[in-house]
Amino acid sequence: MDLENSTIFQLPSELIIQVLKNCTFQECYKVRLTCKTLKKLIEENLKYLASTEIYHIDLARRRGRAWRNFSWCDPIPFESIEYISKFFCFVNVKVLTVNKLDEELCAFLTENAQKNMLRFEQLRLFHSFSASHESICQLLLAAKCRVINFEAAESNLQPINFELEGFKKLNSLCFEMDDSIDEEFYDSILNNCQAKKFIFHSCDKIPQRFVRNMFEQWLIGSRELEAVRITTNQNFNFGDIISGLNIQNVDSSTWTMKNVKEDKVNDHHIEDILYKIPFIE
């Protein structure tokens, strides 16, 4: 059957799209493969059609796993980058974990984000990466990513890196056991980065003055923050950090504060990044 000459194409394109809106992601994908006309029509209207929702993809060169939810896990064949290409079409992912991200894999993911609507909210770089910050930023922008997690990896970020659009637009930043970022980075991060949520876990070069500066900028209204978590082996003196600042002591372990914009400190939830899939909420 010559599908290109089928009577279905006598119907208005708007009507065909209305029919496709009732199809699942898998059904749309099968229709897309039938002929060039339908492929073009679907690709031009992807934002109106269904996509696959996946909570977490853990991607390594020799294995891959995907969780649709906390109880469902699907192995991903990873014989080659090309072999898994179809898996990354029309997919919305909450957390994408990539072990040892290099330029080749970064380019593959970016291409799928640009051409096949791969989307993920958080990129978790695990162990190490060799892809450049410029390439990573292209990936973040293409996939519309808002959170990056440098976990047990040396990010080697410098203040100048936040001139890159991909990093500049991030909403949340997480660093774990990262001693490659120095005091100069901490001194400028609040001025150069637009993120509103931060996690610094076991980052032992974090200076005490950065923590005070974060409190101070929030209190005077010059820096908007929604959630911050800091753990370090540094011997900080909390009394010195809050000395002279408008922070009230409630009891032996609780303080409260309100900034000039009348914003109060709330109990924002950040999922425990050490024991669960680390989406920063």
C-alpha cells in the first residue's frame, strides 16, 4: 500500500493531529515510522502530542537502567550509542544520571534533545566527566534542564563559566565532595549565578565568610534564595557567622529570620541526596 497517496491525507492536518492527540507515545512513534508525510506532521506538532514520562535514567557505557517510578525498573540495552537512539525519542525524564560523560555521549544526548524532544529536569554527573563545560551547557539548554548535580566529580567550575547561558539559567546547583572549586569560586557564586537552591555536601574548601555572605545577602534582599544545604568538615563557628545579623534565637538549636522583603525562612524540602534518587525539590 502506498501510504503517501492514502485517503487519510485528504483530511485536514488539524484533524489528523486531533486523532494523534488520543494516541500514546508508543503509538505516535509507530505512526511516525510509516511515511515521510506523517513523520513531518508529527515532528512539527510534538508539543501537542504524548511523551514518555520516566523518573530516573542511570546511563553508563556498559549498562543502563530506567525507572518509570520507584518500583519499576527497565534495563536499557547499551551495545552502542546508535543502538539506544530510539529510547531517547519524546521522553521526559526527571533525573538523568550519566557516568563519565564524554564529548561523544554529550553530543549524542544534545542531538536527541534538539531533534527528538529528549527532556530532563536534572542532570547528575557521577564519578567524572571529560566533556567541556561549553558542551554540557549546550546539552542543558537543549534538554531544558534546570538542575545540575556534580556528584563525586571534580567540576573545576570557575566564575567565568557562569557567563555560559546553560549554567546561568539553572535553578539549582549541587556539589558533592568537590574540592576542585576554590575560595574564589565561592566568593563570586552569589553574584555570578542565578540559582535559587544550593547543596554543598562535604565540600571542604567552602569558606566561612561565604556562608555569612549568603545569610547577609538574603537578609538585605540583594539575593533570592529558596533552599540551601551545607555539610562540611570545616570547623565553622556559627556564632561568628550570624554575629550582628538580624537572626533570632528560638531555642538551643533553632533560629528564625525574616528579610527586608518580608520573606521568612520556610521548611523547604530537599530530598536526601545520599540515599535516594537525587532530585532537588
